[in-house]
Amino acid sequence: MDEFMQVAIAEAKQGRQVGGIPIGSVLVKDGTIIGRGHNKRVQDGDPVTHAEIDCLRNAGRIGNYKGTTLYSTLMPCYLCAGAVVQFGIKKVIAGESQTFSGAKEFMESHGVEVIDLDLDECKQMMTNFIQNNSQLWNEDIGV
């Protein structure tokens, strides 16, 4: 498995260990992680602290996102896909999209290359969470 996705998975697990939703993300430029984060909606009481947003915040102002790749354990939602498009990130690698289809077509329609790795570990992590925390999950995805 890709080393960067392994870090995103570790971020997801870290978030879950502290009572959050198990989604993790990393931003990579020139083979180096420049930002990492996990979903903190529960921990921060902030409805927009999704993993990808936390990752981008932690990367800070980098000026230019050309050549960056965003990794996420789950296909990004429209909120996070909007940030991808806004900042000109041209490649997103998702761990899976079976438990949540996300905004793949939206990103692709804006010139973003989207790769879905369909990883069993990511699917199992989200499946377990959704089964045991359906109300919290539905809140996260706006249902």
C-alpha cells in the first residue's frame, strides 16, 4: 500500500481513538507530506472540520498547490471537493468510495484526476463506524 495512504489511515485511526469520525487525509508535494489531518467535527464542535479541511489548515499557506496530491481515506464530499477545486489541487487519491460515494464526478468535471483505491481496510473502518454510530454519521453527511 502507498506510504501516504498509510499515513492517512493512521490519521483516521487517531481521530477515532479520541471519539471522532475515522477519516484521515494527507497533502503531498514533491514526495513529502506537507499537511495531515483527520475529521474533528466531534472533537472541535465544528461542522466543517472534515479530514481534508483539517489537512489543508495544517499545511498552512503554501502559496501554490500545483503538483500536490491530496490523499483521503474516504472519497471527499462536496465541501472538501470544493476546497480541492478552489485551490487547484489536480490529483486526489481516495481509500474508498463504497460507504460514501462523495463528489468524484464534481472533481473530475473540474479537471481533477481522482483515483479510488477501493481498499478493504478503509471500507471496513467506515463500515464498522457507520454500523455503530449511524446517527453521528448521518449528521456528518447532512442526512
